[in-house]
Amino acid sequence: MTDPTRPSRPDEQARQDAEALGVPPENLPDDADDDEESEVFKVWDINMPSMLLFLGCETQWRVVARGMSGLLYWLGIDYAAAAVLLKARTKREKRRYPAAQLLDDLRDMEIEARAIMNEVRE
């Protein structure tokens, strides 16, 4: 069963819209990816608040097109969006996991993710 809160693969209309905007097909998810087994891993409980903050910012990346190729360059997460998520936490979460520590963790994950997402594709 698919999770309605998670992004799905683009349908044909979305692919056509992306093509009309000049987004290269290699930047779009491939349906063949669905056939691959997903890697399952455990997140330690102590890291879960940081991971949830990172995942909560998944649609808040600042992105620009790189040159005329249409390849995307991921600049980083919009920290204003992260601040909203940090502020929305419960009092208990705020006491247990200080915002400064979560923001440091978010930056560490952002640096690693940005390096992967900005790899040059040939």
C-alpha cells in the first residue's frame, strides 16, 4: 500500500510538463526504480528527531538550474522552513532535543545529501 503523505512517481502528464519546461529525462525518477529492492535500515532512537527534521524539509531545498544543460544544482535547505518545524515541536521535545543540536545535525545531513545530489552525471 502506498503512503499518501509521501511523494509518488510522476505520471505521464507530469513527465510531459517537465519535458516542456526543459527538464532532462535523466532528472526524473524512472519506473524501473520500483522493481529494485528497497534498502532497509534502522535509525537509532537518539537520531530519530534529527532524521524527522531532515525528512520534514524534503520539499524545502533551494535548487537552481546548472547552465544550459538543465541539470539541477541543489544549494541547500531553506532554514526558515526548518525553523517552522523546530518551533512546532512539543514542549517535551524541545526540552529533550535542543533546537541548536537538531540544526547542527540537519546541517551535517544536508552537506552529505548535497554532495550526493550534486554528483555530475554523464
